[in-house]
Amino acid sequence: MNKILSGAIIDPTTELGEDLQIGHNAVVLSEAGAGRVTRVLDRVRIGANATVYPGVVLGEGASVLPGAVVKQSVPPLAIVDGNPATIVGYENTANFKPAPAHGGPRQAREPSSVKGVELFHFADIKDLRGNLTVGEFEKQIPFLPKRYFLVYGVPTAETRGEHAHIACHQFLIAVHGSVSVIADDGTQREEFVLDSNSRGLYLPPMTWGIQYRYSSDAVLLVFASDFYDPADYIRDYSDFLKAARK
């Protein structure tokens, strides 16, 4: 059952899902005649005085905070705020908590609550001639890469990723600046902050990955176990959930 509070205005051509909450004086615009139908999928929350522009898709479980002005589509479970609205977080996502050191050295590999996902800490060697950090594939990182790519110059409002791989392994290092990464196995979701070039995040196959909150100077280095193959991608979150929960 949808809960629509007083003063909310919803264009009649808007496609509405189930279990929605739309706050006081929120406005949801849609222009079917111009081919810009707005879609609000299941379990979306729209706060009071928020405005949603025509043609936007609000993904399942997304939240629009009060007063936000949404001009672009919002991924599933994303939380958006501001004018124009940008992603400020994700629903049902825990922040990664390092294991207690108990007075000893930090673990070289720290498991997370997400199946197979690990945070790696590499040696950071300081020297007057210059610093060095190093990791070894197969010996430390559990695959041999066939491809790498760099992501940089990302506007802070943008989100990268939003997909899973069927067979490809990935390893992520922020070689400059900082990036927040969300890993999701279909049951557990956890957020990691990569802000050191001596720290890396391993994402095994069948992990939904999201990268956002790029600092203006961020450079993200990604190693992949396979060559690029469009057929290896799952780009729809609902399809991923079905595959992950089989």
C-alpha cells in the first residue's frame, strides 16, 4: 500500500510501484506526451518538499531526502539530497569496520561481511629517495590480471560501477585521492573507503560493485582477471539479486 501525504502532487502519467512513501508537498512531474514518463519503483521514499523532474527513474528502495531536487535517475537503494540531487549514501549498507589489532600489527587481509570481499593492506616502505608500496598477484591477490583500467576526472556528483561480473575478478586501488566503494553479494552490503595507495579491495565474481564519492583528484586503478566481455556484465540490480540468490 502506498502512503501519499497531504499536499503531494503526482502527475497522473507517473508510473508508481508498491509500498511507496511520498511526503508532504512533494512534487513528482511526468511528461508522457514528450516521452518523458517518470517511474517510481517499489519501496521508494520521497521526502517532504522534494521535486522529481520528468523522465526520472527512481530505483527500487531509493530515498529522496526532504527538499531534494532530482533531475537524473537514481539507482536502487541510493540516498540522494541537494539541488541538483546527488548520491550521499546507500540504504542497508554497513560501513567497513577493521578487525581489532589487539596490540599487534594490522592484518594484511581483512575479510568483510560480504561474501569473498577482502580489504588488503600492503607494505608501505618510506625512504628519503622516494616511497614504495608493492603487492604480488597470485601470491597475495588471488588472481592473475589480464587487463587494467584507470578511472579519473570523475565529477563528484557521478557514480561509477553499478554492475556485477559473472566470472571476472577485480582488484581496486585508489592510487590518488579517495573513492568510496560499495560491495554487495545479494544479502550483505558494505561500504569501504579507499584513500591510500597501499590499500586495495578485492571483488570476486558475482559481487555488485558501486564506486562514488570520488575526490576531485581521485585516480582509481582497477585490475581485472579477464579481457573485456560485455556478456560478463550484469547491469540490472534485480537480475543480479535473482542470480545471486539462486
